[in-house]
Amino acid sequence: MVMSPREMDRKIDEHFGYEANDDVEGVVATLAPNATHDIVGYPTGPTVGRERAREFYRRMFADLAESRVTPLRRLYGDNFMVDESEWEGRAPGSPFGLEGRDRPLKFRILHVLEFTPDGGQIQREQVWIDMAAVIRQLPQEERA
């Protein structure tokens, strides 16, 4: 079965909704049990399975708060989509290894998503973050 763009939009918007509410279990439920979760440049590299994704989201929700994702552009193919969005919120923790000190943060984010053949869940989530924007907004104090 090939998903329609509307069905893919519903699934990623559901995923983003759970993220906005810091709902780890909700986010993980949008992923297939053996989903590949790949935050490009993240120290763990790509991980497989909900449990490993759960670890990432627990950490992310401690590091980032008041998450708002605004879609900018979406491209669609047979059971995959590319979503360019803007993330906006606060950084109370240490996102991406940087001291956030509860500062506001805004950056572009690109998701490449593949869906299960039955169209029910995300099979692969690859995320590209505009780290230059993050680093620019979260300058670190010089240490002697």
C-alpha cells in the first residue's frame, strides 16, 4: 500500500505533537518496533528499535523545552517524505552537548522519513539539524 501525502502528513504531525508535549511513549508509538532512528552527527550513530529511540527522546526532552515545529516544505514519494521544518523553543539542558542555560533556540531541521508498507508507522527517521545555528545561539563560556 502506498501512503498518500495527507496520510504521511497526519503521521508526522502526530509524531511532532507528541514531541511538543514531551510524550516519550507517544513519540515511540509512532515508530515501528524495529525502526531505524538516525540523528545525523549524534554520538550513538543510527540506532535500531524503540528502546534505543526511547533513550534519545528522554534525553532530548530534558535538554529542550517548549518545542514548536513549523513545517516549511514537504516533498513526497512512495511511502517516504522529506520534511523541512523550523524548531523553536528553549534549551534548559545541554542539547547536542552544549550548555543551554534555558536560552531561547530556533533552528532548521530536516527529516527524511520512510513508512512501513502498511502505512501505520515510521520505519526510518533520519534527522539533519542546522548545528551552525544552534552553536551560534548557544555560545559557550571560555574556560581557563
